[in-house]
Amino acid sequence: MKFSLAVGVLAAAATASAAAVEPRGYGHGHGDKWKHLPPVNSWKLQKSISVRALRKGAQKLQDLAFRYPEKNRLMGSNGHNDTVKFLKKELESLGGYYTVKLQPFSSLVQSNGSYALAIDGTTMESGAMEYSPSGNVSAPLVVVSNFGCDQSDYPAELAGNIALISRGTCEFGLKSALAGVAGAVGAIIYNNIPGIIQGTLGAPPRPEGDYVPTLSISQEDGLALVEQITGGATVTGSLDIATTIETFYTNNVIATTNHGKVETTLALGAHTDSVAAGPGINDDGSGTIGILEVAKQLAKYKVKNAVTFGFWSGEEEGLLGSTYWVEHLSPTELANIRAYLNFDMIASPNYIHAIYDGDGSAFNETGPAGSAEIEHFFEKYFSSNGENFTATAFDGRSDYLAFIENGIPAGGTFTGAEQIKTPEEEAMFGGTAGEATDPNYHGAGDTVDNLNFDAFELHAKGIAAAVAKYATSFESLPPKDLEKRGLAAPLGRSRMRRRKGLKPLQ
Ligand SMILES: *[C@@H]1O[C@H](CO)[C@@H](O)[C@H](O)[C@H]1NC(C)=O
Ligand SMILES: *[C@@H]1O[C@H](CO)[C@@H](O)[C@H](O)[C@H]1NC(C)=O
Ligand SMILES: *[C@@H]1O[C@H](CO)[C@@H](O)[C@H](O)[C@H]1NC(C)=O
Ligand SMILES: *[C@@H]1O[C@H](CO)[C@@H](O)[C@H](O)[C@H]1NC(C)=O
Ligand SMILES: *[C@@H]1O[C@H](CO)[C@@H](O)[C@H](O)[C@H]1NC(C)=O
Ligand SMILES: [Zn+2]
């Protein structure tokens, strides 16, 4: 589960890389090989999921993290790379039941940084612009006309000086690049609404040119500076920015059954990476092992619909892996995905049994047609196990986002992250009100010892139940909403970023 407000390590647009996953090997005459298997049965598949196997899998992921001094499974780290190798090996050891692919991609990530602004020697409060290059420059400020979206807005006297630009109309990154083309040594973008904004220039490169060291200030400060400068004063700005921007290379692991109807593929996923602070065994070792165990047990059965398991990398850096996979599907492959199920944290120590609010009844954010039915399926699952359930917002904090943005119905379950358990939830699920549902969320304590195995077992069996159901039939879902799949106007990147809780681009 990604942090809701991007702080510290910040996301990057995944950059294209060769060797995307090839189309599936269907039509290769594999069909007969699976004919002798019994049809998948919900009760049997659920029963085959054992706490012992879940514990062993979670322990394995922790061991992979603890083999290295960083003790984590951060995207690009040894612990994460070993996780990818482990998953591939496990999935390949199932007698060819799945076609297993690594999908490489790379991404620029700004690790950390510091920034400071002084005006005529006095510190002024400022905000970071992600992907600003480092620099320590001191020069007079020159006011840029309009919103600085056109090269002609940048006056000749800007050469060697610092551009003072209003926010608005176009991307921050365009403003920084055009300032650079005009010869500026730095740029300050002032807000067009009250307050300071922390934004992003967007991952370089840009066609217009290189960024210059850039940061932001409030509208109030910006307008005051404009007034001084247009009144004839010389105002000197000092930008001191230090950032580290690195390219990370990583892999998704994708496993698809070699039989079953591809036109109605069930996709499900969990993320394989952790944050830097800990090994990420609940977040999302639990989802990873939950779907892995179901994948392993499913291999004993015949399915009617193809099933694709997505083990996503880079979730914590901004849903990178799942977004990359969805964006690199052909229109046909995208249209073939009938539904997507996401499992991100299913063994929280102070758990709730939460289901993504596909019908919008709790959070007024409805998923694509079919999401409500998936939610109702999980509601019945918990009820029939004698358990209470609650809803969790469909707010784009995990890997289902790219799916729902493409009109694919989605759902899944979740046992809680940093949110504090309410007294009502304590009555419904036990545990302790007033404490986080996972006090170790994004911390060093996110270890096997702190998992709740009752929740883990129940949710992992829920995955099995859903896979058995939808691998057999999608008749309980309304017809595919193909209009949205690549045909509808795509979400603007700015709205997409807001949904993800990422910094604005403009
Ligand atoms: C992890 O794997 C990626 C992709 O293969 C590689 O670029 C990276 O260097 C590896 N990380 C480490 C720490 O070896
Ligand atoms: C960035 O983080 C690394 C460790 O992750 C640290 O060594 C380095 O000093 C940090 N740089 C800045 C500018 O904070
Ligand atoms: C930036 O330059 C100023 C002097 O112009 C200096 O005081 C400051 O230490 C420099 N910052 C860094 C990080 O070198
Ligand atoms: C639900 O959201 C819609 C827009 O998405 C809005 O028009 C409506 O007022 C909202 N309802 C509630 C109860 O908040
Ligand atoms: C379900 O919640 C109610 C309170 O809303 C509680 O009385 C009941 O014991 C809970 N059931 C279980 C199985 O925890
Ligand atoms: Zn997660």
C-alpha cells in the first residue's frame, strides 16, 4: 500500500524498456494437456490453502530481505531482486501450468534532497520541485510574462539570471525547460492560489531542453516580488538545491495459465516491493504469498477462463509496475481482461476485514461496472464465514488504479494500514481501538512475527474462492464495458496524479 501523500521517496513515470511481455502462448495446442485435471472447485481450492504454507512463504520473503544489510525489498535492491527470482522459480515449478514472464522496466527515482531559497540574503519559505537538478546559484530575478508557457514569454535579459514565473496553464516542467532555453540559471515558480505547492517537473528528459534548478514559493511572496521588480528594484535570489536522481531497473513477474478462455481472463495481483524502512511482510508480502499460494494450488485444476497473476514491482514508488503492464497491453489484450482483483496487505496485526468499495455505497467512488458485484461476492464470503466486513475506499492507493482507469471491474480485500481502528471496528473485528490497524506499516517491524495469521488465512482463502468462481464463470458480472477500454478519453495526467496522491505536474 502506497503512502497516501507522496513524501520522501517520490514516484517517477515508468520509462519504456524493450522486451515487454509477449502475447500469451495460446493457440499452441496446449489445451489437451490440462483436460485430465478436475474442474476447479471453490471448497477444495480454499481448503488447500494452509497457514503453514502462508507462514513459510512469508518467512521466505523475510529471509530474502534479511540476507542483506538493508533488510528490505525496496525496488532495485538485492532483497527485491531475490523476491522476483523466487517467485519466477516457484511459478515455473508447476509443470508448465503457467507461462511465466519477467517484464523489465526502468524508472527514474528521486531519492531525497534538500532545497533552500534566500531573497537578498533573507531565507524565504519554498517548496521542492521534484526532478529539479542540483545547483547553488545566486542572481537577480527576472519576471517572466504571462504563464511562461511560450518561449516568447521569456525576455532576453533573463540570460544568466533567475526566472520568476507564475504557476498555471502548462506543466511546471515546461516552464523550467523554457527558462533554461532562455539562458536562465534557475527558476522560481510562484503559486496561483494561496500557499506553497510541492510539485514535480516530471521525469526528464523534455524535448524543449534541460531543466534548471527550480523551486516554488507562495502566491503571496511571488506577487510581492513581482511588484518590487516591476517597480524597478533589483532583487537577488539564491537557490541552493541538492538532489539525487537515479534510474532503477526492475521486473514485474507475470504468470498466465496455459489454458482457459483468454477473451475472459481473470487478472489478479499483489506488489512485490517494500519501502526502504523494513522487509514489507504484511505490505505486501502477505498479498504476494496469498496469490502465490493460490496460483500453486490452482495448478491442480482445470479452468474455464484464463487466469493471469501479476506480481508488481514499484508499487511503493507510485504504482509503477501495474501501470506499466496495463499501459503496454495491446487493445485486444486489455479488452480480454474481464476483471482484476488486488490484494495489498491481508495480514494486518490489528486487522479489519475490508473490501474495496466497488459499489460506492460507503465512499461514493464507484468502480467500473462489475466492481459492485465483486464487492458483493466478497461480502458473501465473509458472511458465510461468520465474519463482519467493512468497506475500504476505491481511492487509487494501490495497483488496481490502472485497471479501473481502463474500465476494468476490480475488487479485492484489505486488512488495514496506518488508519486507526475505531471503537465500532473493535466491536466488529476485535483487536484494539485507538491503535493503527497495522502499527508496523512502512516500518522495520513489518515482519512475520507481527502478522495476524487468522486474517491471513481468511483472506487468502477468500482469494481462492474468488479465483475458483471467476476462473469458472463471469456470468454474475454485467457485460464488459468496452467503451472505456482505450477508447474513452484517457484521464489527464494531472487528475491521474491527484488520484494517486502524487505531486501535481502543473
Ligand atoms: C536488481 O536487478 C536490476 C534489474 O536486473 C539491476 O539493474 C540491479 O542492479 C539489481 N540490484 C542489485 C542491488 O544488484
Ligand atoms: C540521500 O540518502 C542517502 C542514503 O539513502 C544518503 O547517504 C545521502 O546523504 C542523502 N543525500 C541527501 C542530499 O540528503
Ligand atoms: C551555496 O553557496 C553559498 C554561498 O553562495 C554557501 O554559503 C553554501 O554553503 C553553498 N551550499 C552548498 C551546499 O555548497
Ligand atoms: C457523490 O459524488 C458525486 C460526483 O462524483 C456527487 O455529485 C455527489 O454529490 C456525491 N454524493 C455524496 C453523498 O457525497
Ligand atoms: C460482528 O459485529 C458485531 C457488532 O457490530 C458484534 O457484536 C459481533 O460479535 C461481530 N461478529 C464477529 C464474528 O466478530
Ligand atoms: Zn502495499
